[in-house]
Amino acid sequence: MTRLLVTGGAGFIGSNFVHYVVENTEYDVTVLDALTYAGNRESLAGLPESRVRLVEGDITDAELVDGLTAEADAVVHYAAESHNDNSLHSPRPFLDTNIIGTYTLLEAARKHRTRFHHISTDEVYGDLELDDPERFTEQTPYNPSSPYSSTKAGSDLLVRAWGRSFGVEATISNCSNNYGPYQHVEKFIPRQITNVIRGIRPKLYGAGENVRDWIHANDHSSAVLTILEKGRIGETYLIGADGERNNKEVVELILQEMGQPRDAYDHVTDRAGHDLRYAIDSTKLRTELGWTPQFADFESGLAATIAWYRDNESWWAPSKDRTEAFYASKGQ
Ligand code: NAD
Ligand code: DAU
């Protein structure tokens, strides 16, 4: 395996993966990315042109996808419409990209017999009660709540069907909430960090009791690479780093780290259908493939992320006003 086709490689997690691959392997990478509002070519700046090529294009473009897949040894599929709030107000692009886009890639992988790794989310499993002792495992039944998570669930099922019916050599990973550099300011952690930098009070949906299981994007990348190289074909692996925190705790940590009073935030309108809690049991990945996360300490990972947003205002500033105007129009 020498050349990877990475879809969505100009987005948050995809670009972190491309950086990780360049630093830790010999592989060359072709990124296929439509550069939607969520994609940013600057997230790939500084990477060697001899190893990373960016092709601007859509994963629903069958001819383009076919040609790029033919040149690749493996496809790592990150491209998606990824934001729950957007999916509540404008679901259609989620069906196009997450369902039809995944179908288009699978057809190319089938034709060219290309190894396929599908990036998915823990949200396909729905949510857990706060006091539930169980966490999500590979056996948890699918029960998605939002248009976003239902299209991700649909894409997972397509991958399984193309594996079983057509022999596509596929693996799937379902990961919990990522944080780190290059994340769009619409998402929770960067929104609050950049709000504080701009002198805007952080915004907490509802009471702030919702729990997310945070993992650093670098740890997600190392897990995906491990599955790509060592995972068993046809298998699903859950990725998580035991990082459960409720949203109120995270906002308080951000404010404290940024030298503000811990209660200097506002409660705003809650998200419709807001999932209460996600929690991942990643035993299978750890015991079968020997993966372990490196960013064990959430506080120091968060501090490094805050420093990155302070140092890279030119990366996020062009999106900030538009994003806040959208939220303001929804009372959030
Ligand atoms: P993102 O929104 O930051 O990036 C998505 C990228 O896909 C962007 O660069 C965008 O331009 C590109 N894209 C969108 N539609 C496209 C299309 N039709 N054709 C080509 N490119 C297109 O998303 P992210 O947070 O980096 O998520 C990446 C993947 O990881 C998604 O599949 C998501 O479901 C999954 N995931 C995300 C998280 C998380 O915490 N963010 C956790 C688990 C899984
Ligand atoms: O669990 C994995 C998922 O994590 C991924 O599949 C998604 O692509 C990714 O966006 C993320 O989904 P969430 O909906 O959990 O992430 P988000 O950053 O939008 O919100 C995290 C939590 O913070 C959630 O409980 C909603 C809350 N929130 C969000 C925003 C933007 C707030 O309280 N205030 C905010 O301003």
C-alpha cells in the first residue's frame, strides 16, 4: 500500500489524518474534497507537495471518483456533512453527500477492488441515560436521532452491504467527539474558544448536562491508521479514549484556562432532539489491534487547542461572523 485516497481531507478530522500520515508513514495521499464551507485548503498548508495532492471535487461525481479510486491502493472516507445543527435546518445536503457520496465511492471500490475504510460516528447508536453503566459497543443496536446521524447510519449499512454482497474489502470505525486544531468554529469547543477571544460569552444549549466522550483528533488518526493496516476485513471498530465530560464542565474549563470567571457563559435554546450522552467502550480496538490513545489528559489537550486557536486567528476568522449570525437567527 503506497497511495491513499482521503475524502474530506481538507476538513477537521481528515486534515489531521493527512498530517498524521505524512509524519508517521511513507504513504502518499490524494485528498478529494469539495471545499464546502467546512473545507479549508489552508488546513493542508505546509505539507510536502511531493506527497500530498489536493483534488477539488465532489464525492458524488462518479467519473472523478472512479478515476481517483483506480489510482489508489486504499480509500479512507471522511467526507461528510458533519454538523447536527445544520442537519436540523437543511437536511438535503446530508442525504446527497453522506448517502449518495458513500454509494458512489463504494461502487468505485467495488469496480477497482480497492481497500475501503469508512469513517463513522458513535451517534449511530443514539444516546444513553446519564446513569447508564453501559457504554456503546460494536453490538449496540443502531438508533440514530438526527438527520445527520441517520444518514451516517445509512452510510454504514451501505458499506456492510457492499462488503457482503460484492466483496468490497471494507472496515468501519465509529468514533466519539473529536477536539483539536483545524475544527470549524460551528462546533462546540472551537465556538466557545473563539467566542472568548472575541469577547462573546460562551453559549450552552439547555442546562449543559449533555455528556460527550472527548478524544483528541490525533488519537482518532492513529486508530484509523491501525485499523487500515491491521483491521480485519468486514469488521467494525469503536474508537474512544474514556473522555466523558458534560458540556457545562467543558465550558468552565475553557473559561478557566482563558483567564475568565468559570460562570461567564449564557444558557441558550436547546438543540431539537438533543442526544443526552455518548460513551464508547473501545475494548475491541485496544485488545485486538493493540491501539492506545496518547492524549490521556483532556485538560492539557484542551489547553493546547486553545493555544492553537489563539495563534491561528487568520484560519478561523473568515468563518466566525457568518457562523454566529446563523446561530443568532436560531436563538442559539
Ligand atoms: P468537517 O465538516 O470538518 O469536514 C468535512 C469535509 O468534507 C470538508 O472538508 C468538506 O469540504 C468535505 N465535503 C463535504 N461534502 C463533500 C462532498 N460532497 N464531496 C467532497 N467533499 C465533501 O467534518 P469532520 O468533523 O472532520 O468529520 C469528518 C468525518 O468524521 C465525518 O464522516 C464525520 O461523520 C466523522 N466523525 C466526526 C466526528 C467529530 O467529532 N467531528 C466524530 C466521529 C466521526
Ligand atoms: O459524537 C461524534 C459526533 O460529534 C460527530 O459525529 C459529529 O460530526 C460532531 O459534530 C459531533 O457532534 P455533536 O453534536 O456532539 O457536536 P457539537 O460540537 O455540535 O456539540 C457538542 C455538544 O455541545 C452537544 O451536546 C451540543 C452542545 N453545544 C454545541 C454548540 C455548537 C452547546 O452547548 N453549545 C454550542 O454552541
